Amino acid sequence: MLSNYPPGAEHDPNAPYNQVDVPEKEFGVTCSQTLSKTVSVWTNNYVPGAEGVDYESDDEGGCYAVGWHDPDDTSDTNWADEYHDNDYHTPLQLIELFKQYLENDLSRMGEVKNEKWIKHLIEECSNWTEDETEYVEDDE
């Protein structure tokens, strides 16, 4: 019997034509992300720092004024509340808004070519958890 295998190779388990594909298997994977974004937040929830003028002598026997200003005290400011009061959203909130938008779009479109893709995106927006959220004042 003739074969297309090289002599003795038909029984070689390492030959590429004798390799068996590893079956696809499902694995659980967690995607955990810590995100940050610096924004400007307007608030009147702070104690203004003291300010004043000091007078210092110069080398010619005169004096000049030097203004100073202590930093504003925001130690009691709830930055989470201020962030949301300025109409900012967390990534999880944005994902939920995007999901609602897609669901509304899907219900208005009926049968469309991208229906499967939109349903996939809706599913992708589900089941996310914020592992860590912190609000801090950006020191400049």
C-alpha cells in the first residue's frame, strides 16, 4: 500500500499531521480596572484660607509689600457629593447609561442588521462591579 507519508513517519506522534487540536474550553476571567480622571469641580463647601500683606525691607532702606494667602481648607469637603453635584458620572454609571441607550435604540429599530451586535454590547455592559472608587482633591 502506497501512502504520501515519508517512510516511517505515518506512526510518528510528533508529526504535524498526527497532532490533535486541543478542544476549546471555557475559563472564568476577571477584568479589574482602576480608572482615574481629573475634572474641575465647583463648590462653596470650603473654608477660605487667610490672606494678608507683609512688608519687608529692601537693601536701600525702603520696604515693599508681599501678599500671602493660606490654602483654602477643604478637609471637610465631601468630594464624592461635589463630583456628582457637578453632573459627573463614574465609569459604572456611564456603562449603565450606555446600556439604556442601546436598549432604547434596539426597541426603536426592530429588525436591523446590527441587532446581534447591539445585543452583544448590551450584555457587555452588564455585571460590572466597581472594585474601588475614591474622590480626592487634586493638589496643584
